[in-house]
Amino acid sequence: QVQLQQSGPGLVKPSQTLSLTCAISGDSVSNSGAAWNWIRQSPSRGLEWLGRTYYRSKWYNDYAVSVKSRITINPDTSKNQFSLQLKSVTPEDTALYYCARGFRSSYEHWGQGTLVTVSS
Amino acid sequence: DIQMTQSPSSLSASVGDRVTITCRASQSIDSYLNWYQQKPGKAPKLLIYAASSLQSGVPSRFSGSGSGTDFTLTISSLQPEDFATYYCQQSYSNIRTFGGGTKVEIK
């Protein structure tokens, strides 16, 4: 049974870096059939896919155009987890953030969600 | 980016009604289209993948159809637990995108 457990701060100051981690159980971050995603949700932007990391003989990343200059998603094979870093945040980045496993190009397994507020 | 447009944005229906939600892609996405259901305070739940394949454990009253740019999610007989918001999502492009959602409310 795949489970994703998110961790990270719920409050980030403007211009700082948002950092979240998603710990995986029941699967491996190196699974060549899966992809590891970050998705956020806000009333103004709806569900917004942010990016993913995945292993296909080597590591790859894809990022949404809207955040491409500010985002990094990294796998951590030693801890079987992956992380999100979003730099230079503004109040527009306030949202509920989810991690999710991509399999067969869809998202069956999701983390519990982390509400991140950007405020001084 | 591929834009996904859902319609309607909300609808009111009664228990037992047949409900249809439409999703249109800004370019052809073959059958790379998934549907999700979301209830308040919960993560989205996968209902349909690859346009028409029912996810394991999802009731058969849910069905999906379409290919190319036009897709449909149908609930054949609306049940009380189906009142929720529904989202489509394309997985054709490496840059994934979601539709804006359709909220199904009780009439």
C-alpha cells in the first residue's frame, strides 16, 4: 500500500524559500514506472501541477512554466523521499500543497496536503 | 501549455439524475485524460484514467468517454455521496494541466 507523508513549515515569509518533503512508503522513489509530483491548490488558481521527478535509467524533471524559474524538485534515494523547493515566494504562492505519485500517467496516491501561507 | 476547459463550472442535480461533465483540451491529447473527484478537506480521488478506464474500486455508475480534444464524464444515477467537485487532467504533455473543476451540488 503506497503512502505519502508530507512535512514542512506552514508559514513562509515573502521572498524566502518554501521547502516541503514527501516521504514514500510502499514504493521506491527510484521506481522506473512511477513519477513523483507536486501539485498545489488555491481558490484563485484551482489545481495547479507544479512539477515532477522520475527515474528512467537517469533522473529527469519537468516543471510548470509558471514556476520554472523558481522551482526545484529533488529525489532523495537514501531516505526514499522527494522534496519541493520554491524560491522567492510571494503571497500568490499561498496554497494547499500536495505530493502525489504518478502511475499510468494518473495520480492515485496523494499526500495529506500542507497548507502553506506566505506572510510576514 | 495545454489548456483544459471544463463545463459547466457548476451544476445542480437531484439524486438519481444522469449527470454529464465536459472537458475540452486546447489541442489533441489522444486519450491521455484523467478524471478526479474531490470532496471538501480531502485530496482528489482518481475515478477514470486514460479517458475511459475505471479505476479499481470506483462504482460503475461513473464512466468516461472521448478522445482527441473532447471528453465526457458521466454519472449514470447520481448518489448522495457523489456531490463533490470534479476535475479533468491531461497527461499527454510532460507539462501536466488540470481543468478548472465542476462543482456538483444538490438541487
